[in-house]
Amino acid sequence: MSRINTNVQSMIAQRVLGLNNVSLNSSLERLSTGLRINRGKDDPAGLIASENLRSEIRALNAAVSNSERADQVVNIAEGGLQEISNLLTELQGLVTATANDAGLSASEKTANQLQVDSILQTIDRIASATSFQGTKLLNGRLDYRVSGVDAGVTDYRINGAKFTTNALDVDVLVTQSAQQAGLYLSMGGPALDLGSATSAFTFEVSGLLGSRELTFASGTALTNIAAAINSFKTVTGVEAQVIASGTSNGIKLFTTGFGSSEFVGVKVIKDGGISTTNLGLYNLQAGDFDLINTTRVADFASSTAFNGVRDLGQDIGATINGISSVTRGKTARIATDFLDIEVTLSTSEAQGLGPVGSTHALTITGGGADFQLASRVDVAGKVSLGIADVAVRKLGDSAVGYLSEIGSGKGFNVVDGDTTAAQLTIARAIEQVSSLRGRLGAFQKNTIGATIRSLGVAVENTSAAESVIRDADFAAETAGLTRSQILVASSTQVLALANTAPQSALQLLG
């Protein structure tokens, strides 16, 4: 059968040629762009997945950049703190040197005080000048703002806090009272009554800081014994107080500090023939440090007293916002991803006599340095860091005093002030600055360093996943291109043949 109006073979050849041209053009586009998906019609589902992965890659790269920026900020803060640490060490040396009263003239002490004042001014200047792009780093600008500090809170330090509301309440629940170590030496009357006028009573008092052996003659007033013990308070860490218990007078020995590391030890060397009737060593009541346990531990002439009797202090037990805290003395601390805070309570609050009480410590209203170290912007992806003010009026604490007290005319000045207190204050300041430097170093090493490494791996894996979906496989596309080129050429030849086929109808016309 031969028709000329409808050339079906030509139509088939044109359709196949068109399809082959589409396949050829697709291969050429993919090879020229390097992408398997160039528009939505290439792979709708693949395009959606690819765009989502691209978004994640961009966010991950931004998080890496944020982490590197955070590292630089902390580096600048660390540089300022390192210099302050060096100055504090120099300050400690000046205080120790100036305490050498007999070896220094008044003019030398004055000169040393001038150096002290210069160091204090330099510390304040560094605290004020250390900045990153105009943002002050060490003047309290990056510390947390608080309100409603309870009267029972003597000191606090907020190292980190993350919250999504306008403020975060910090509640402390005392579960165990903080206690000093203490013993009671029941000695009868207001003066020491030994076996004879020539007898001597010798005992050793020991504490966290050291020990001293003391000897007293018969007739020595208990007030004088207590005064002698107190003269070594800074050496032993133990204080003495004369108190009466019923019809008997005695000496209460107790530590200057609180906590399980504190202890009071008494070892009798010579009892001097002191009476053993109801006299001797007693503990203080666990529930009330002001009351004496009526059960005697040992009399002064017993082997127990000769071997030594010791009482230990007790750390506070507390929870902060429902989380069990690590405690030391009257201080409780928690360190979680959302709240890192250290709170020191007053003696009345920390001892927690009677039923367990709770303290609303303070409210954090803002502040701190927030770094976005994750690709997803939410509270879990942020790291909050507090950098406290390191000015001289802030270094130190309420227990030992503040560094500003070492300046000229202040109570701890090195010319005529309390150099022992000055040294304790400087030691506390060194501890605070070192702790801050350590915390910043841990933040750089463990938080930033680990985050950058983790994000780098995430970028690699996410990019690999996006590449599998979107990038062209050149080997496959090259093979497809060759196939399409051959099919286009053959389809063109077939179309030419199909177009010439109707001409055979002319032979029928003769």
C-alpha cells in the first residue's frame, strides 16, 4: 500500500529524532554544568533534598566561622588576663617583701606602696581597655546582670546561663548544713586546776593550716589559754572561745572555715594531774554547733586523749534549680549546659538549723556572651559564657576582702596596713583570675575546638550527600552523550529514507 498524504514512517522518524535530540541536549547540559539536576523537572524530589542540604552546608560553614570568631574573642580576653595574672604575682612579691618590717626603712615601704598603686591602676586600665571591635571584654560588659539577690547569699559567680525567657530564677535548696569542725575542752573552773602547783598541762592543737603544742601551769586562766590558742589562729586555722556548760567552764575549739576539709585535733601530751571527773574532751552537737554533746569522748588522762581526738567539718548539701550541686564549705556549684553558677551562702543560711529551708538566691536578667556554634539557631545551639569584671574593686570576695583595699590609705596597704590580709586577698584574686583563664581555656579547647572539628566533619558529609544527589556522573553522561549522538545520526538517516519513500508512487503513474 502506498500513500503520499500521510507519511507515517516519516512521522515516526521525526518523533524518535526529537526524543534523541532531547536526550542529547540533556547530556550536553549536564556535562557543561557538571550538575545532574539543573532545573526542577530533572528530578523534583532530588532538587528538594539538594536545596535542603545546600542550606545546611551554608549554615554549617557559618557556624564554623562563628566558632573561629569566638576563638579570637577569647584569645584577646586571655591576653589581657595573662598580663593581669603577671601583675598579681608581682603584687604578691611586693607584699611579702614589704612585710619584712625590720629590714626596710619607711621610705622603702612607701616606694613599694607606690608600685602597688601603679599595679592596681594598670590592672584597672587593662580591664577597661581589653576589647574586640569596641566591645569591652574584661570590664563586666560580658558578665551577667542579676537582681533580687537574697540576703543569705554572700557571694556568687555566674559562669554560664542560657534561657529563652526574660529572666532565670536561681533557687537553692539546702539539704545538709555546712559545719565547722569543733571540740570542747571541759576544764572545770575559770582557771586550770592541776594536781599540784608545779604541774603543767601540755596539749597539741592542730587544724587544716598546721599545729602548735602549748603548755600551761596550774592556775592559768582559761581566757589566757584561749588567747594563746588564738595567737596561732593564722598558723593552725583553729580559734578558741571560753564558754560555760552547766557548772563547768571550758574552751570551745573551732575552725575558722567550713567544710569537710577542715578539722580540729587535740592531743594531750601531759595531763598534769587534772581531774578526770566529768572533765575532758567533748564533741559539739551535729544539729547545733552552739551546744555541747553531753557524752564525753575521753578524759584528759585517757589513752584516747594521748593518741589524739579529731573532729571534721561538713560541707553544705544543696540543690540548685533541682540539680544536685558540688559543694565545698558554704559554697555550692552546678555546671550544666544551661546553667553554670557558684553560690556562697551566709553562715545562718548554710548551717540550716532545724528543718531544711530554701533560698531564692537571685534572678539572672540578662548579659553574658552568647556564641552561635551550631547550624540551627536555637537555645541548644548557643553557648553562653560569662566573663566577670576583673577590676581591682571586684577581685577578692567578702570573706577575705577586695584587692582595692591594698591601695594607699586603705586597710591592707603595705606601709601600715594588714599585710597578712593583703596577701590573702591577693591569693584569692590570683585564684579567681586563674580560674577564669582556665575556664576560658577549657572553652577554647573543649567547646570551640571540638565544635570546629565536628562541624568540619558535618560539612564534609553533608557536601558528599548533596553531591551524590545533584552532581553529574561524567562517566555515565559521556556514555549517554555518545549513545545519543549515534541515535540522532541514525534517526536523521531514517527520516531521510522515510521522506523519499512516497516518491515510489510516481512509478504507478507510468
